[in-house]
Amino acid sequence: MQLIEMEQLGARLLRVLWRLLQQHYPEIDCAELGRRCNLGEEWWQNQSSNKLVNTLVLLNALRSHDAPAIALELGDLAELSDLGLLGYAMLTAANCEQATNISCHAFSEASFLVRVKLERAEQHGLIQFQLTDNALPIEQLILELCSVAAWRYVQAILPEGRSAVPDYVELSCSPPDHAARYSELLGCTVHFDSPRNTIALPIAWLSRPIPSGNEQALIACSHHVQHMFGDSYRSAGIVPQVKRLLMARPQDCRFKLENTAKLLRLSPRSLRRHLDQSGSSFRKICLDVRMELAREYLYNTRMSLKQIAYQLGYKHPSNFNRAFSDYYGNSPQAMRRANHAAFQQV
């Protein structure tokens, strides 16, 4: 299975770390750093399959000697496009709660260092981080990187963007010498030596819709999405236009002809006529888009089948399973298993 989330994230982190050092720490010799960490002099171009691990090794060395706040600073540069197709899924989720749950579940499934979940309290949505035994030797490094990066991902799906701040943050580690940087980057009070690791956001935010219509941000999240757009990203034909809208603005279209026609500045009747003349139908285009996205989610993320169903607008997972099986002649579970087996043999 081509699980892109963590490897793509690791590759980008290496490149961003190198740029961060070049711009803000010119006194650090990157080649010497690579030799010290046994990663080679040009570690930012390393082609190994352990890019995320390599990033952590470098961060740990930098924190110990030259740049104690480097993990915080790297987390501050996090973008949804780091997450590839998962970033696309978050941007096209129905609301903040669904987007955050997708991210928490997928990150927990893919990572060997931390488990993340979203919990509802009376007044807050609580993003909880639980470190695995593997992460304990570098606990503070992981918390610094994850806490700031996770909040940057949440900000990206809120209307306020970077001006949004959590109500508070709790971390189990002791306050470091650069503790003030936490509050500067997160914008709120950070409590250290806490019994848990939590980012608390107002409960009302969970039901807020994701800002829609940012087509460029969606495409930036994954080359898979751009591949699915293909020529339709540039074509003026009515079928490509409809397909592009369904993928770029699903919250506005909602897979309904009336909503899509309005965005195209057409009447529903005119849109239906244009599609008929093109040898297609709105129902068929909706199904094609949903099934293309479903296949990509199955192959390239660890989203559960239930999450994929809800992401694609199916109220009941059984309806999604039936539609997928009818379309591809195979069930979602069977297709995911077959792709995983094929990938393992490569």
C-alpha cells in the first residue's frame, strides 16, 4: 500500500529543516551536522525510507547543542500540504470535527511515536497526545514538534486561520529554558508538568464548516489530486468544469445539481441540458468523482472505511460499500488488501 502520509511528511521536514538552518542558523555547518549524525553530508537529499526518523535524529542533535528551540521552529512551518492526500481530505471535510478526527486517526495509525485523538468535553474539544514507549527518550522533542505542527494544521481549517488560538495547552514535560517560545507560537498559556498532553479549543469550533473554494490549496495538498484533475484543471468543457467543482468545492456543491449549477452561473435545467449534449449526466459525474477519491483514500491513506464514507457524503457506510462494489466489481476492503499485497511485493 502506498501510504504517503508519513514518508512524504518526513521528506518535506528534511527539506524544510535544511532551509530553516540556512536562513536562521547560518553558523551551523549542515554537512558537519550530517556527518555527526551518520546521515551523510547532504542529508536533506537522503533517499532512504526512514526520512522521518532521520529528521528526529537531526533535531535531537541540534536541540542538544546549537538550536534548543529548533523543533518548535520546525513545527511552526507546518502546512496542510505536508500531509498530501490527507491534507486534501481535511480541507474538504464537512466541519472541523470531522477534519480533526481524520487527521488524528490517520496520524495515530501511521506513527510509531504518538497516538492522537479528539475528545469532547463540556466546554472544549481536546486534542490529546499520548506518546508511545518509542517516543519517551525524546519526549520533549516530540511534544514540541507535534504540538505546534498540530495546531498549524487546525488553524488551516478554521476561518480565522493563523489568528485562531487555543484556549490553553497542557504538556507533560518540564518547562525548558525556551518555554516562552511555546506561548509565542501557540498564542496561549502553556501549562507544563501536566498529567496529560492536550490542546484545548472551544467546543463550538468543532461544528464550524471548513472554508471552501480554495482550489489551489486543495491541489497543493497532493499530486494525486492534481493527477485526478488532469486536463480538467485547464479544460473549459462542461464535464471537466463540473468535475473540478465537485473536487475543489465539495462543501458548496454537496453533490447536488442545483448547487453546482449556481456556482457555474447556470440554471439547473441548462446544466442538465449541457451535460446531456456532452453524453454525460450529473449523477454519473458525481459517482465518478466519489469513486476516484475513494480509491485514492483506500490506497494512499489510513482512513477507515467509515471515515471515507462520511468524507464522500454517504450517510451510511453500507451505502458506500455497495456503491463501491458495484462500480469496481470489488469491495473496498478487498481492494485495499489487494493493493497492500501488491505493494509489499514491489
